Amino acid sequence: MSKTQIYLDESGCLGWTLDKPYGKGGSSRFLVLAAVSIPFGCEIHVNRIIQHLYKKRVRSHRSELKSTDLNESDRKRVALDIARVAEKHPITFHAIVAEKYNVNSALAKKTEALYIHMAEQMLGNVMANHSEVDFYPDARTVKTKDKHAMHNYLETRLAVEGHCPTITTTPSESGRYFQIQCADILASIVWAKYEYESLLFDETLSNTVQLTKLY
């Protein structure tokens, strides 16, 4: 079996104020996680997607581009590049969405548990197909102190299904990894589909991204 690297980020806030408009005292209605799974040796193909973006913006790599910095033209360019890379290389892109109104009250009170559950639902089958997994969730959300909970949950759920890949979990700053930045932009494109009924995902990535609707 093969080895892979998985990079994870999310879009939508982690708050639960759902009785006010988003951005006006209210929280996002949807939470989206997105990930890219890259076999060892294929990193350059994802890196180039983000490098091209920095080049277009005439921006130093030391000044990180967040998904919130991008205009619609930038997002479409990244979406088309993701589709092209997925067609030509053994790199897979994944996303999972939760509509917060449908999340039960217990999980709503423990957002970190919801996040971990969503990550496992999205990535369990991906990890099961590999003997070794280097896992890089965004450190802004998965703090070092919480990485063991995610790591242990993933290992336990995989073991229940009869799989035992060696997983190394390293929460990492997105500024250090173009791959996490790619996951961030992908998450924002999927999130906009649900939060704002954006058509970009359906027009460019519906046949590329493995999308799970959890709630």
C-alpha cells in the first residue's frame, strides 16, 4: 500500500449564533472542511496552483494569501487549476459540509468534537487506502493540545473498520504550506456554494471534489 500526505482546512466560522444574519452579529449557517490528499512526490503540482496565484498578485510568499483575500476571478482560476491537477495526477480533493441548524445540541456544545467527527467522515476511507499518512490539519483550528483527540479518534474509527495505517498528525501553520492554503481556498469555494448559493463549485469542481453532506 502507498503513502500519502493529507492537508486540511475549513471555511465558515465555528460559532453558533444562528438567530442573527451572518456578518451582522450572527454565525455562518454552514461549516465546511476541505482536504487534499497528495502522494509523496506529487506535492509540486498542488504547490504550483498557489504559486501562480502569488505570481499573479505580485505578492511575496511571506505574506500569506487567505481565501478571504481573493476575488471571484482568483477563485475561478484556482478551481480550474484544481480540476486540471486532479485529472492529470493521482491527487484527490475532498470536502464535507454541515448545516448547523441540523447539528444536534450535544455536538453544538462541543464544536471541537463536531470538527473531528467531520474530518473522520471525510477522510476515513482515504486514509484506509494507505499504509502511511502524514496528516497536516490547519493549526489555527486544531491546536497542538487538541491534535491527540483527532489523531486517536481517526485511529480508533479506522481500526473498527479493520484498517491500521500509520498516521502522523502535525497541526501546521498555513503560511508554511501551500497545500493547506489550497485546502483553505477549496473550502471557501464549497462553503460559498451553500452559504451564498454561489455557482462556482457546480460549474468547475462538481466532478472533481469528493463532497460529503453530513448534516
